[in-house]
Amino acid sequence: MAVRQTIQVRGVFRHTLDDKNRVIVPQSLRPKSAQELIILQHPRAYLAVMTQAQFEELHNNLVQEFPEPDQHRDFGLVLNHMARRVPMDSQGRMSLSAEEIKHAGIDEEIIFTASGHRSQFEIWSPSRHAAAVQDKRESVGAMMQKLGI
């Protein structure tokens, strides 16, 4: 039996970095209780931001999917290189490192978007986000058509 998920439409938000490379996380994307988040430099050139619980779930899923000890070590090596803990202050701001900004191709403007259940939200450069949406538009359109939408 398939597990049902509750999907929330939270939208896409545009924000800018301040002079200290901080950005205010939109209220609707903030976790309810976590004051610390994990930023993961995703191989597809965006930033996946998650709570500790989501990070642990990701790790546990990988251990189940790839049971060989060498795979665990390789993944742990790369994951620890790509991930960083970052506090969120009382105003909902978090800082991005120069490496994270470069990885995601961010200049000044940022796109926040909700993601699947594996992360809290994603951070994109506007141009990379637009290209990713355009790239998936046709396949999603076919799925919608199949569903009668």
C-alpha cells in the first residue's frame, strides 16, 4: 500500500543577499522548531537546505539503498565535504558561505523554493532555476495530461 504524503504549495520566493551574505528565509519555508539547518551543495548546482532530522533520514535511506561499506565511506566522504551546519537567527536569517554562493551560481538575487520531503527548501540562482523548470516542463506536462489535467 502506498504511503500518502501531504503536499503543501508554498510557492517560489525571490530575495537578495545582504552585504554579509545573509538572506532572510521566507516564513512559510522555515522549520517550526529548528534553529540550525544543514546546507548541502547539491550536485545539480543548487543548495538543498534541511533539518537535522531530514539529513539523518537521507543518510538512513542511503545506507539501506547502498549497503556496501565502501559505498557508505564514499558517500560520507563526499556528503561531509558538501554539507555545512548553519544557524538561523531570531529574524530568520542564515548566512551562505562564499563556496556555497559560487556553487549555486548566485550573484545577489536568490530563488527559494519548496522541495520534496527530503529537504526543507532549495536555494537557486534565478537563471539556473528558470533553466531547471524549463527542462522539466515537457515531462511534467505529459504527466499532467495523463492525469487529465
